Amino acid sequence: MKHSKTILTTLTFLAFVIGGSPVEAASSIFTNFGAGQSYNIGAGNPIGNAFDGNTYAEADSFASGGSFNVGSISLALSYVFPGSVPDDFSVALRNNNGDAPGATVLETWTVHGGALGALGTNHSVLILMSVLNPVLTNGTRYWVTVSSDLNDSIAWNWNSTGDSNDAAISLDAGTSWFSPSGITPGALEVDGQVIIPTPEPSTILLLCTGFLTLLGVRGRFN
């Protein structure tokens, strides 16, 4: 009876693994924040209106160190002028195309400027939760872009950890990009779930057969 219960439990587990989803574990995909999500509070890259006739957009890149589903993206963004809170602006996760932000948008967020703190203050970072949970492939480079219009003056605060991943700058709100720009990347963190592939059914069947054989041998010696 004891062996029967063991076999039933094992078969139930194996059936769940074969028919279930891949197992996932929480992980940090990339971060250039310092301890406690610290960043350079006094300087950043311009987004929107820098009062030189251009409409700026900024982009930072990172390489995925594994296969992940994106869970959230965190950025240190600030409004530049006191009393001038920006209106809506856009954040996007994009593919890489020739070491520049590509046209393929994996996910986009519309953010209201009221979520930002003032440049020069140590305010909370902006955390954007993923709804689509796009898959990032091991060893592949991706870009996070931030764009706005001439109604807004936003700064993407520099990272304070010496990160030198390629960054890109646009003078036309993200229509075209100059990359790599050589500017200091903004403070960025990408979090998600590590994808652990489910074993193939043939592998599970082989394990099950071996397990049952072992139980049979064990039973003959009991």
C-alpha cells in the first residue's frame, strides 16, 4: 500500500509538470542603481523640451543575462522646473537594431508627470509594472526609451554606479536615433522571472519508467 501511494503521488506530480507551465523564479534582469536604488539626483539626460529647438528622447540599453519574462521596469526620472509638472509621456521597451533602439516595441507605458519628483531631490523611482510580460532572450540587447513633447522638460537622472552600456539620443522625439551617444546612461532597473524550461514529455516518461523500475527492484528485496 505504501508503494502504491508513492507511485500515485509521483505520477500526479509528473502529469502536472508535463501539462503545466514552465517554473519561474523572481530575479533582477539588469540594474545600474546603487544601494537602496540610489542615483545621481542633480544631473540627467534631457527628455522633451531643453529650449534649444529640439524635442529630445533618450534610450538606455542592457543585455539580458538569461531567459526572462519582464515583470517591471524602474527609472529615475525628474521634472526639471519647480511648479512645472509634465503631462503624459511615454516609456517603451524595444528591440535592438544595429546598436540602436529598434522599431519593434515589446511593451509601452503612458505615464503622467505627476508621478515624478523634482530634479535635485532624492525622490522615489518610477516603477512601471508589466502587463504583457514580454520574453527576453539570453544574450540579447534591448532598449528602454523615454520620449515626450515640447510641453515637458524631464530629466532621466544619471546612474551613480559607473554603468557605461550604450545609450542613444534623439532630437526628434524618437523618430531617429544617434547611437551610441556616449552620454552617461540613466538610472534603470529591469526585473522579471527566470524561465526554467519544462522537461520534454519523453524525458519525463524516461524518468517515470526508471522510477517505477527502481520501486520494483526495491519491492523484491523487501
